[in-house]
Amino acid sequence: MSDFVIAGVLLLILLPVFLVIMVLLCICNNGNPFFVQKRPGKNGVIFHIIKFKTMNDMKCENGILLSDYHRLTFMGKVVRKTSLDELPQLINVLKGEMSLIGPRPLLPEYLELYNDEQKRRHAVKPGITGWAQVNGRNALSWEEKFQFDVEYVEKVSAQLDAKIVLVTLEKVLRRHGVNANNFMTMDAFKGNAA
């Protein structure tokens, strides 16, 4: 089955969950349940990724956003812990911008920081889950993540995808590997050492 068909079926099955989360996050985030951000897709083509918004927009008196720790809402923690913040990316899959499985789409500003080997991660569509996610997620260094991404590109197959799906389901059900201590994002990628 194609990504399009699977994403469509999943979205229909999970529509009640989708709507409940959307309403709860609307309440937590002053009416905005979605986080939309530019990300590079296959061949570095920019698209807008859609996720559930888990942090509010609170700023300090200088107008600067507060830290992730201070902006992560209670509902946001629940949604992240269950990985349901990724659910709206099924829409990206339906639009042909993402696959269910592939390297996670990172920030556009990282594009110019990759070495030639790391750039190979963009030879396939980015995915909702991927080889790096099931091998450590935020516990990995940037270099390790990129190694797993390139390894996926080199070895992509139905068998590998099936393995990634099964391990992803296990990790989500066991709530394992989601930066369990504080749910914060990784430090920014600053490029490769000279």
C-alpha cells in the first residue's frame, strides 16, 4: 500500500483523537492548535511541516520567547509523551511532501551546514518516523543521527520500513525514547568540526 493510502486510512481512524487534541490545544494555546514551520524535504525542497502545538508563545518583558521549559504546556507534555504531536504530519504525507518513514525533516538553516555525506539524507522524502528515531532519537548526537539517516537512504526497503514501523509502535506504546526527562528539543546543529 502506498503512503497516501495508509495516511488517509490512519487519518480517518484517528480523526476523533485528532479533533479532541485539536480542541484541547486550542484552549491551551489561545485558539491555535497547530505549529507550522518551513522544513526541507526531498532534494532540499522547502515545505511547511504541520505538528500539534505543544508550547505557548509566552515572552519575557523584552519580547523574547521564554525557554522551552517555561512554554511547554501540560497538554503539550501529554501530546509529546504519546508522540501524538506528529499526527498532523499525515496531512503532509497526503500532500506528497513527506513519507511515513524516512529521515526526519530538520531546519532549513542546517542545509548549508551539512557535509556531502550528510546531504544524502535528502535523497528521499522525510518521514514521520525513521531509522534514527528508532535507534535513539534525541539521545543520539547529530553525527549519529546523520549516520542513521544516510544508512536508511542506502538500505531503504520494504523490510527495513516494516522493522521501523514495528519498533516505532513499540516505543510509542512503551513511551520510550522521547527525551523522557524534560521533553525539550535538542541543541541546534552548528555544523561539522573543521
